[in-house]
Amino acid sequence: MAVHSLRKRLLVGNWKMHGSLQGNAQLLAELKQGAGSALACDLVVCAPYVYLSQLASCLKGSAIAIGAQDVSAHAQGAYTGEVSASMLADIQCAWVIVGHSERRQYHAESNQLVAAKLRQALDAGLKPILCVGETQQEHEAGVTHSVIIEQLRCVLDWPLSDLQKICVAYEPVWAIGTGLSATPDQAQEVHALIRAQWPDSIAHTLHILYGGSVKPDNAADLFAMPDIDGALVGGASLHAHDFLHIAAA
Ligand code: 13P
């Protein structure tokens, strides 16, 4: 499809709660070396907050951008333990994941809270990746479409200038960390649904990433689908070889 080729592929690694100064240094050096060979996609690594400064210094001069895995819904103030969007921007962090299913599940993040975080990210000039996805139970009940539409609803009436800066990741919860990726057709169906919710005039510019057990051996088939513009990768992003293999796909 012609419009597909206009969207440069985007590959985002989500390290989740993994890493150490020493291990990260090795992984980042390998990524930096591998990414040097002009990949046809943009690369982002989302690390735990405490390592973002390490990423900023290790990845300086490389084409790999830095992202956080969460952000506060508040701009500043007495919110112990929180990290604001402007703090992330301050340390050269360009991207942030918002509304990951693990935040929704273990930290009771509602669609409204996710929207407030998204607002903060946009106001600070960060590029947010809004995660949506249905649980196993919802998948089996056949309510995937309504769940996804509900998760998107609180931002759909935002100005085009905001929507243009948002990237969406479809991560079916049943596929995360299970080795059970959605099939390319299953993912494509939901990606097309997501694109159809976006205002017509900018729908073709929206990047929609797939996440959930993306590995070197299934990436190419997923990326061949017209509405899959890249991936949000968990486990495989912890291994430079696997992450770069997915990038090459
Ligand atoms: P896995 O790639 O480990 O399934 O994780 C996906 C994910 O949650 C990325 O945000």
C-alpha cells in the first residue's frame, strides 16, 4: 500500500524492570554498533528512570532515541516517587510509554489517568506511545474492538495538532511475555480498527506499533501487514542480537 511506505518504521524496546549499569553498558554498546549500519527504521530504547541518564550518555551521537516507561499525570509538586514529563525532557528523553497494560493491571491505571499522563507528555514536548490492548478474557469474549475503542475514546476529541504527535501501540495482553504472538491477520485487523478511529485527515500519518512476543522469527510477517508500522518489544529488546534482527526485518 502506498501510504504504508510513507510511514518510516519504528522499533521501540521496552526493557521493563530489567537492567544494571554494567549490563546496560554492554547492551547499549552492541546496539550502538549495530544501529550504525543505516537501518531503515527508527530505534528507541525505553529504560527504567534511573538508567535514562546512562542511556543519554552511552547513546550520544547514535541514531537511537531514549524513552521512559511511564510519566506522572502531574506537572510538578508534592507527588513523592513520581517523575514529571518536564524532568524527562530535561535529560534528553524524547519518548514515553503511556498506559502500558502492566501499569493498567498492577497500578490500576484508568483510561482517564492514562489520558492525563498523555496530556503531560504532550505539553512537555515528549512523543508518547499510547498502549491499548484487550485481556485474554476480553479476547475470548469477542469484545476486543469495543475495548480498544473505549481505550482510545478519551483522546479522540483532542486537537489534530495533539493527535499528530501520538503513536499508538496495540499490545494484546494475552500475547505479552507469553510467546503467543497475535497472528499478522489478527493484529492487522485491530490496527486497521485503530487507524479508522483517527481523524481522516491525519489517519495515514499515525504510527501503530504491534507489541506482544515479537521475536526475530515473527517480525517480518507482522511488518508485512499494511497497518503495522513497527513494534514495541519487551523480552527480545534485552538482547542486542534479537533487537537488531527485528530491526532488520
Ligand atoms: P514481550 O515482547 O516480552 O511480549 O513484551 C511486550 C511488551 O509488553 C512491550 O511493551
